[in-house]
Amino acid sequence: MKISIIIPNYNGEELLKENFPKVITSISHGSFQVEEVIIVDDYSNDNSKEVIKTFIDQYKDRIRIFFIENEKNLGFSSSVNKGVDNATGDFVVLLNTDVVPENEFLSKALRHFGQKDVFAVGCLDKSVESGKVVFRGRGIGKWERGFLVHSRGEINKTNTLWVSGGSGIFRRSIWEKLGGFSEVYNPFYWEDIDLSYKALKSGYRIIFEPQSVVVHKHEKGAIKIKYSTFWVRVISYRNQILFVWLNITDLNLIISHVVWMPYYFLRSLVKGDITFYVGFCYVLIKLSHVVFIRNRNKKTFLKNDQDVIDMVK
């Protein structure tokens, strides 16, 4: 069982200094051997490159570390896909720079992959938010007012609607069949929900493992540093719409989406909030590409949408 760890980075100099040694310590514990760590830098303008090169030399006797540099800023999905494309492991572990895995996190998660239809396993995410720890990692969703609305699920169950792209383990062979993260979601958000949903709809399984634990310091992530609240909202709305247009095939849900759209336009107008309009316009700009991806996705789908959504409560 060969394992590759993929760490996408953008201006994560301080996070790398703080967390990467802890990652190396964590993966040294357990019965599974990690073949390599691949760090993909998304055109950082801080001292990330120098820090990474120092780590390569520092840990050369313990583990192989490969460094990939993007020639321009591509976004989260593209950086992760590039890392997976260069991985040699049968399983890929995705870790953000603000995530620190606890010891034995791999051993607890990898045991599930003895079942050949398991695509991914998600970790219990001890999310540090405003000084408090919130337990995340298991996702649930419901169809409401024309959209898939996702939320945090109870952690005493093992079924989940998605596995996080910042702290999850994926079977590479199925990743490749599904096409990896859809880069239309760049620079961030919804790419992991999209891939997990495609996997479930294509007949694969994903699992939440509460004994596989990571600590996630959300407040220090690159998104909050680089993007304004306005653009985060625009991208969130854009990608929520994209998810529906790319994946939803049940006729009643499509009709629901169309019927509810005027409500969202009117609500945005009344509130004087143009972020929904801007997000929608960005989807229209990508329309031909959206149609192409939707047609490609449909080739692997085996289940209808309502059955997938109802699988996880």
C-alpha cells in the first residue's frame, strides 16, 4: 500500500514553518509507509520556496520530498490535481498547510480501503475557530430552495456526503476515473463536495473516520489572507450555482432550481447585495465549459440525486 501526501501551498511560509515538521512527525507513526510528500506551490510571493527547499534538505534522510512550482497562480483545484498527477502512491492524502494530523491518523483511515468500492475517507477535523474547537469532518446536505445546502453533521456516524480536500485520503485509481477536482471551481470552494458527490452518484463509497484526527487552524488560511469578504461571497455563490449545473440531473430538482432563481435575484436586489448577481454572471461566462463538464460527468452517474442526498442524514 503506497501512500503519497499532497500539500498545496500559497504564501504559507509561516504555516509551513509551524506545521510541516509536525506532519513529518505524525506520518512517522503507524504501520503504513509514506512514499513521498509532494508540495505544490501556487506562485507564492513570500519566502515559501526557500522554506520548502530547506525542508527538502533537512528531511532527505527520512522521506522523499518533491517540490512543484506553478508558473502562475492557478488555484486550489489545479494545484492539487498537479500534485496527484505526479504522485506514485495508490492512495493520496491531501493536507492543507493549516492542518496538522495527529499520530496514527493514517492507520485509522487506511483500514477502510480494504473495501474496493471505497473512494475516500475523511478525518475528524478539530477546527480552531475564534479560540474555540469545533468538531467538523462529517458533511450532510439537503435540497432546499433550489440548491444543495451543506452543513456539519454529527460525528458519531460514519457516512458522509463529502470528504474535505484539506484533510482527506483518496484512492488514486478512482480519483483518475472521476477526473479529480474540477478546475472550474478555482480558486477555491466546492471542489471537494463536487468530487465526493460525483463519486457517490457513480456508485462509490466515502467514509468518515472519527478516530483519524487532524487539527485545522482555519483563521490562518490563505483564503482569508488573500481575498476580501466580497470576493469570497461571489466565489461561494458562483460555485454553489456551478455545482447544480454540473451535477444535478433529477428533473424535479432542476425545476426547483429554476423556479427559485428569481427569488434569489429579488432578495439580492432588496438587500443591495450584488454578490449573487456577479457570481451568476461568472457562471454564464463559463457556460460552454459547464455544458462540456456536465456531459462528461453524466457518463459515470448511476444513481439519481435524491437517493444520493438521502443517503446521508
